[in-house]
Amino acid sequence: MNDTPQTPYQILGEDGIRQLCDAFYDIMDTLPEAAGVRAMHAADLSPMKDRLADYLTGWMGGPPRYADKYGTVCMTTPHEHYHIGPDERDQWLLCMHRALEQIQASDELVEMLTVPLFRIADAVRNREGPSSAANNPDIIAAG
Ligand code: HEM
């Protein structure tokens, strides 16, 4: 029997995912480089912390909380009214990587999440522009 954690959900647990989402939106709220993406959101980020935690719980291999509450895991529709190009995507990812640092995620976990996070953030992108994937052979090779 292999007791090594296999999924980000198993590594972080419910509390860790909640801490990550709290840190993510607190960083978005204060980081000057994320001002553009912050301005797209409502003044109160608390409901977003709950929704992202629900979403990431399922996405990271745990129970499908977002799907159970909202009936879908599609992220295209909730984002379609926002202009999300490479800059917005990269600001979002910057907040997520700073949040992972803040909760002291292990190198192993960060490595496990880096490419999937890029992929989901790039899938939410709905405007064209230069993709950093085009300049990053590691991301292409991982496909
Ligand atoms: C790529 C850049 C992204 C931008 C600029 C962005 C921006 C936004 C904005 C403006 C909202 C609405 C917030 C509000 O109502 O105040 C939203 C909702 C949401 N976003 Fe993102 N987002 C991005 C990527 C992502 C990704 C990659 C995920 C998941 C891993 C995600 C998860 C969510 C969730 C769960 C909601 C709530 C949807 C709902 O239930 O209505 N977002 N996002």
C-alpha cells in the first residue's frame, strides 16, 4: 500500500485549499501588478474565496463541491463577459503563485500544479495575444 499523497487535494486538505484561496484573493486585493485583474472583480471578494475553494477542491482531486452547488465545472461561461487576455491571465497566475508561496506549498506541490494551472488559466482566456506557451518549450513539451 502506497501512503504517499497522490493529489493536490490530499496534500493540501480542505483547510489548505481554503488558505490558498484566501491568500490568493488577499494578494489580488493588494498586489500592484494585479490591479487590472482586481478591478474586474466586485468590491467584496469573500464570495469569490468560497467559490474558488469549492472549485479547486474538485479540480485538485477532492469532492466536486462546485459541481454539486452550481451544476457545472465549466469556467468559460462565468468568464465570458470579462476581457481576459494574456495580461489578465498572467496577473491571475502571479497571484496564485504568490499564494502558493505564502501558504508555504512544497516545491513538489508547486511543480505538480504549475502546468495544470497555466492550462486552466489559458483556457479561461477569451482574447487573443501572444501566449507565453509559445515561448516556453517546457509547457509545450508537457502537452
Ligand atoms: C485567467 C484569468 C482570470 C480572470 C481575469 C478571472 C476573473 C474573474 C472574474 C472577474 C470573475 C467574476 C468575479 C465577481 O463576480 O466578482 C470570476 C469568477 C470566477 N472565477 Fe475567475 N478569472 C480567471 C481565471 C480563473 C481560473 C483559472 C479559475 C479556476 C481555476 C477561476 C475561477 C473562478 C470562479 C470559480 C468564479 C466564480 C464563477 C461563478 O460561480 O459565478 N477563474 N473570475
